[in-house]
Amino acid sequence: MTTSRNQFMNFHKLIYFSLIITISCSCNVSDKQKPPNRDYQEFDVFFQSIQNFSGNALVAIDGESIYSKSFGYASRELLVENTIDTKFRIGSISKPITAIAVMILVEKRLIDVNEHLATYISDIPITWKDITIHQLLTHTSGLAFQPEDWEPKHDLTLEEIFEIYKNHPLAYVSGTTMNYSNMGYFVLSILIEKVSNMPFESFIQEEIFEKLGMINSGGDYPNRILMQRAKGYEVKGDGKVENADFDNMLLKRGAGNMYSTVEDLLKLDKAFSSNILLKEETLAQMMTPYTTDIDMGKDINYGYGLDIVKNDSINMIFHTGGVLGFDSMFYVFPDEGIVIIACANTTKLNRDWRTDFQKLVYKTITTTDN
């Protein structure tokens, strides 16, 4: 079973309210001044206090890492420890990467976000005729999160997966509400492939990863041999650690199938803080709040592949990820130049450590008595 985003909605609603209060009582990093050199032991203590936590964390200011640590094991059976080069499945952090790819094609004038999907892909159901590219990017297409009755088979082809999706009814009328959808971003991967006339993975590698220097990132599939890939684990309620169930990444192509390292994800920040990949006006289009992210809470909006919080107290873009055995977080505070990243290869029922760590880092860095 694929990890459902709805598991996270209750704690996000509570935690972001306290986050806004906390931030309003802090001050910004004035004139982008970095805090004094220190070891940030409180960050170590934070992860060490999480039972059976395994993963990597990185904090940077203006592109320069000020904290980078590895915890636990990439393989518990073989006693292989995580290192800074360990590759993790990043789940839905794949979505902003897919959205960037769409916007690259927009700049090439090969896609218009206001056009209907049928303009580019002819073999779609009649019920999809009103879906636009904008709606796919903002999760307002009406497509379900994923089919509820499928089997996570190992040997499904892309064509078979697409057929399963096409035979599944819409959850809502297109354009009426936000419904977070892995299916929608899978469809975007098909769109990118058709319009660019390149395999989706090749387009992502050439147009995004290579240009950003993300040499340790890519698409993760069941049969791929990938050096330094972490194995995923589930931590049960009694603290017992078990191997995570099989999770076919092909089913999540474009939505949650990618792997990366924390250092590569720091390079991803350049996609939003510079014009290496996209023009300023295109980035502004991506980071425009189009709809409320109802799963995350009333104060969280969604742009193109990005969650957005922007008010008098905070300016933040982010995305979290969760697939079987893996959790991840990617937070950017553009005004302060702060980037907070963590990837874990253990998952628990309570996943609020991601938001808690983000709160701790922001408060620590922006408090004057640091």
C-alpha cells in the first residue's frame, strides 16, 4: 500500500499554527549574516531522540552547508551505516522536479498550462476532456490520489499502469477542488515524454539534474542496481524495526519515484533561487499560491509542485515525501536563504519529526542570541 498523505494532515494543522507564532517571535538573519560557527548539538540530540531513526540531515544558508550529519544504517542486515553519499527514495519531493520539467517545456513554447490535456495526449477518457495542465500541476484535475483496488505488482508496464489510471473515475469534477493526486503527476510524466519526444527520465537528467550538478539523483525502479542506495524500514509502535514492504516506483513515476542525496537536494534549491533552469517570471508562476492545500491546513497553499506559506511572519516553500520505508523533507526560506533537508530510511506512524526539525532549525538560526 502506498503511503497516504492524509495521515499527515492533523499534525500539520496544529504544528504550523505554532510555527507561525514561534517565527513571529524570532528575528530574521539580518542582512543574510550567518550565525557564528558552532556544532549545533541540539540538532544531533533531536535525531538521536527519535527511536531507531536512520537518515541524513543537512542545513544550509545561502548555499553553504552549516550542518550535515548521518544517523543509523543504510542496511541494518549488513551493518552498513548511512553516509553523506547514501541515496534515499525522496517520495513526493519528486513532484517539484516534475513541475520544473513542465515549466521548462512551457518556456520552450511546447506546453501551455492553460491548454487541455487532450491537446497533447489524444488517447484519454472522455471524462478527462476538461482537465488542463494547470489543474494537473495544482492537484485540481479531479484525478484520485491513486486507485484503491490495485495490486502493487512488480511487472506492470507503463502502458498497463496508464490504462489502470484511465479506467478509474474522477474523484471530483475537474477544477472544483484540490485533491492531492499521484495519478495527476504520473500523467504529467507521460505529457513530458510525449511533448519532448524523449523518455521522461532522460529529459529530467539532461534538463534538470545535469544542469544543477545533481549527479546522485534519478528515477528508482525495482530492477535497477543502484550503488549506495539505502534500504527502507518501518518502525512499529513497539519500536521493532521491520523491512518495508515492496513498493513499485514505476507506479509513482513523476509523483514519487525519484532518489537523491541530501547534498543533491541542496543543489535543487538553485532551481528556485537562481535562473539556471527557469526565468524569473516562470519561477514566480510556479510559486504563486493557486489553491489551499486542504490536507496540510488552511494556512498552506499550493503552487506548481510546491507547498507555499507566505504571510507577514513567514515566507516558505517546501515539499515533504513519504513512500514505504522512507520519509523526506525539503524546506526553503527564500528571505533568509535557509534550506533544511532531511532524508530518512525509517518510517513511523508519527511523522511530525519533519516539521519539528524545521521549526527547531529556523528558530535556532534566526534567534538573536544564537
